[in-house]
Amino acid sequence: MKTVYAAGFHLVFANLLSAQPTIHQADFTPVVGTSYTLENCAYLPPGPSGANQTWNFAAASSSSQGIYMAVDPATAPEADTYPSANLCWYLEPTVYRFAELSATGLTELGTTLAGLGNSVYSDPMKTIQLPLTYNTSWSDSYAGTSVVLGNTTTFNGNLTCTGDGYGTLITPSATYANVLRIHRERNEVRVTNGVTTTVEHTTWFWLKTGTPYPVAQISEVSSTVNGNTTTDETLDYVSSGVGVEEAAHTSILLQASPNPASDQLTLTIADRMEITTITVMDAAGRPVLAHAVLPGSTTHLLDIRALSAGTYYVSCADRQSVRAWSRFTKH
């Protein structure tokens, strides 16, 4: 009996060590208002594939950052262009990325650059297959047209993807246990005003169950036009992520009251934040109100009488680009 118990214990322990994360539709479904900060860094090698790996990017150094927020695709600019979209990520100040999420995968439909143009897939690109786990693989072809500032580009390509590893990911901001790495190869041909560009993308990105966006990504991009090739290599990682409930109710950096509000909104900001900007955005992430900042003030009064009834997000940033969010309802 003791021998059987010991063998069973070692079997269970071995299975725990080799547990493989599995990503489902619910893991990729953000609540509107969820936001995260993506740090853009110099390239570091992606590391090995395989089971129970440790990928250590603690030495990554950020040179810039972008703030992403999940918005309601039905209210985003050019929503009618993407009728099947049920997911949209907004990158300030103008980028809206539309996708369709289902139990079988995530399909990219296109991108709108508000006021500048768009890039729309006539044959959408399946960027994620679901459920997704170690050794899951898929391929897809895609095509579309981009019109930006009056310039038209047609493009087509194909991609192959594999869940090529799982283990622990270390970034300057966090250590993530039990993450899944995806390796993607994408080849594309783009034609603009009769000039052809071939693009080769190699990407590795890391997914964590319960987090609706990659927590890190490494990209290698080579573009060739008229025989000349340029390369771009980057590493990006998430430095902060704020769920909508945290952003709305438990932020220690920014509090908005009263909530709901009808005429005026009072913002109380943590002493350690030296605020330089305050912006109010609608449910689609579009800026609708900017507030002048008084140096050294931790309390700001916003006149919101001109806003229509609905849900809004207020964002503030300091000199170090630390950003805080809060959600409020206008009656």
C-alpha cells in the first residue's frame, strides 16, 4: 500500500510540473474599460521552445509605451465597416483594432486610424485558434486593402502558428507562471502605387490564462522593396493592466466622485502623481473633454454638463507617463 501511494504521489507531482496552460474564449474576452500599458523595448532573443521553460527578460529597458483600452466596437469610429466585430482595442490617440472572437478563435477584421483611413480585410486573418495549448498549430491566408491619407495599398499573405512552449516568463514588471508561448511566421506582399513590398514577420508572444492580451511579445520584421531590405526587431511587455472594476472602483491613484454625476465631477489624485494631462473619453475611447491642469493640485473639478448621458472614462498621466484610469456614469 505504501509503495502504491508513493508511486501515485510521484505521478501526480510529475503531472503538476508538466501542467500545460490552455487558453479558451473566456480568457480573450475583456470587459469594456479594461486597459493595459505596453512597454516598447530594444530586442532580446526569444529563448528556447519546449516544455517547462523559463524566459527571462528582466533586463529589458523601455524606450516608449502605449496605452490600450478595450472599447465597445459598436460605438467605435467606422463600426459599420466591421459588422461582425465583437471586440475592439483602442490605442491612443487614433488606432482602433477590430476583431471577431468565438469559441474557435480570434479573427482580425481590420484597423481604423480615426480621421486618417483604415485597413480592412476582405479575407480576414485568424490570429488565434481556440482552444489553444502546447503544440496546437494552425495556418491561414488573408487579404485586404488599406487606404491611409489617400494612398491605397492592397495586401495578401499567409501565416503559420504553433504553441511552441510553456513555462515561466520574467519581465521587469512581473513574473508569470504557467504561460503559453506562440510562435508565428507571417509572409505578406503589399502593393502601393505599383510598388511591391514583401514583408516577413516572425513573432513570439506569451499568453496567460485570464489575461485578455499577450503579456509579452518579440517581433522580427524584414521588408524588401526594389531589392533593398530593412529589418526591425523589438520586444514589448505589459507593465500594468487594469480591469474595469479595478479602474472604476478601487484605484488608489485616481478617484472620481460623485458617481453617477450630472453636472460636476471631482477627481482626487494621489499625492505622488504630478499630473500633466486629464482627458475624458466616451465608451469608444474617443476623447470628448480635456481639462487644464493646475500644477501641484491633487483635486480637480470637471464641468461635465455638456456630455450626453452614458458611460465615460477619465485618464490622467504624470511626467513619467504613469497613467491612472477611472470610470463614471453621466446622468
